[in-house]
Amino acid sequence: MENNMKKVYAICEKALHSGNLSKEEIILLLQCPEEQSDIIFQTADAVRKKEVGDQVHLRGLIEFSNYCKKNCEYCGIRGKNKSIDRYRLSQEEILQTAIRAESLGYRSVVMQSGEDPFFTAEILADMISTIKSHTDLAITLSAGEFSYDEYKIIKEAGADRYLLRFETSSEELYQKLHPDSDFHQRIKCLHILEELGYQVGSGFMVGLPGETPEILADNLLLLQKLDLDMAGIGPFLPNSDTNLAGAQGGTLINSLKAVAIARLLLRNAHIPATTAMGSLDPKGREKALQAGANVVMPNVTPEEFREMYQLYPNKICLRDDPAHCRKCITGKIQGLGRTVSTEHGHSLKIDRI
Ligand code: 5AD
Ligand code: SF4
Ligand code: FES
């Protein structure tokens, strides 16, 4: 044990200067006991400060449709879940929500939905060019898998960024959890997005049933291999409307370690303190911000729809209006001695923009 702790210190010392960690080293960090993991968080915090500074970028999250044709086993809005009401914001509601986000001081929005067949690439392109012509917002889309040509239409309409998590690096586990998706297609989408000039974000959930330390380490190495601009990591939270209702779910400590190691590996990528982290623990987002994260994505979806967009249970901010969340999160960020960025928060990888 003593010996392992020495190794953890040595790995952290090395990681201050270089993101080249081996799979064995990552597993060692993942397995170090909770009471000794502060050194990993402190190292990630130091790398975060050096690489991306003290600014925290805010992205206003607009959940514009909870229709989904897919049936990911863990997800509360999977198509086969008949116990939720479905909604779709109109183009006008979407535009007004984006304008509202900008007036609250956001420089960037994330437009997220299930894989809703109504929102074809053409309609999404129209949505994005409309928002672009009325605001100066940077726009991230997170609406699932499309073909090369479809992603191209959306990019040409003005989308800056795209989020598509690979969810797990294990092909076997991926196939088990995604009855209507293919792991290789998922990775192909990420390559297409990069080729088309999007700033690309991906990521995974921590604690999916069947996940091993090896898989978790491979998830982190896959983030690095993909050379992502943004990496989103959050705990898996079992949803009672799914077959995984009785599963264990991800823990805070493992999720924080995954965020911290992602910072060590990815250096200057944007890494959010995810809403799932805040839903697992009241201080989850703050803890992530002190363990490598530099982005928060507060919800700006109109209140009446929020209840219906619950991928997982106990989601925070369900009854808080966007102005309240904006103030709340600013207070939390400043309380940590950090500042809220007033810029678009584009990728820091120089070849991307
Ligand atoms: N718990 C935590 N995260 C979830 N997501 C979907 N369902 C859950 C859940 N039950 C995540 C997935 C998806 C993102 C939008 O939300 O990683 O990519
Ligand atoms: Fe649909 Fe995304 Fe949920 Fe899968 S994770 S069911 S694609 S909303
Ligand atoms: Fe929504 Fe704090 S961010 S209430």
C-alpha cells in the first residue's frame, strides 16, 4: 500500500509536465484509496490552472426536444419509455430561448435533443442559422448521429461545435447498452465531425454496469486518442423507467478521478463539471471544478419543459428559472476564487479555429 502511494505521487509529479500516462499508471490512480486521492485532484487542478487558467466558461443548455428514436438502456427518454410526456420546442421558442440566454450573459449555447426524426439536418440548419442571425452566440449541437452530408449541412449553417459521447470504449459493453447503435459508427461520426471542422466533444459515463477499471482507463485513453476539444464525463445514474433501474450507478469519487485524469491526459481541452455530477452530490460541480474541470453548462430550457427531459433521476435545477441558475452558478464559481469567462470559450487547440 505504502509502495503504491509512492507510485501515485510519482505519477502525479510526472503528470504535472506531461500527459503521457500508461494504462497501468491510469489504473493505479483509479484504484488509489479515496482518502489518498486528493493528490490526484490537486495535480489536475494545477494542470488546469496552467493550461486553461482560472476562467470558467458557461454554456447555456437548451433541451429543445425529448423525442428519441433510440433506446439506450440507461436513458430516461429512450423511445420505448411510454411513461413520460414528450415535447418539442417550436423554432420561435428555440430562438427566444437563445436570445434569453444571450441576454443573461451567455456567450455560448448547447442545443441538445434526443434523436428526433422531426429535426432533420435541414431543419437543424435552419434553427442554427436563425439563431446565428439574431445573436452572437457560439453554438454547440448535441443531437446524435447523422451522415457526413447531414453534418456538413449543419456545419455550413454555422454550428461551431458538436457533442457526441462515445459512452464507453468497450465495444462489447457498447453493443449491450445500445440496441440500435454501432460502436464503430459512433467513432466514425466523431472523425467526420473533426474533418468537417467542428470543435468536437465526446465523453463517457462512469460506473455503467459491466465497467471494469480496465474499461475506465481505456475510456480515458480513447479521449486522448481522439484529441478532443471538449470532454464530458459524468456518473451513470440509474433511471427507474429503465431496465437498469436496480443497477449500482457511478460514484462521486470515481467520477471525480475520471475528470482529474482526463485533465492530466488532455491538457488544454474544455472539461465540464457536468450536471450529472451535481445531481449525484450537492457539491459535485464545485468538486469537479477543483479537480480539473473548467466549464459549466447551466440549464436555460424554459421551466415548463425541464421536468420532461430527465435522462437520469434527481436532476438539479428542475424548478429554477434561468436567471436564478445564472446567478447561482456565478456565486459558486466566484466562491472558488475563479472567474466567469466573458468570451465565447472556443477550443484552445490552435489548429481548430
Ligand atoms: N445517467 C447519467 N448520464 C446519462 N446520460 C444518459 N442517460 C444517463 C443516465 N441514466 C448521458 C449520456 C448522454 C448524455 C446526453 O447524457 O452520456 O450522452
Ligand atoms: Fe436517445 Fe441520447 Fe437517450 Fe440514447 S442517450 S436514448 S440517443 S436521448
Ligand atoms: Fe441551477 Fe444552482 S445552477 S439552481
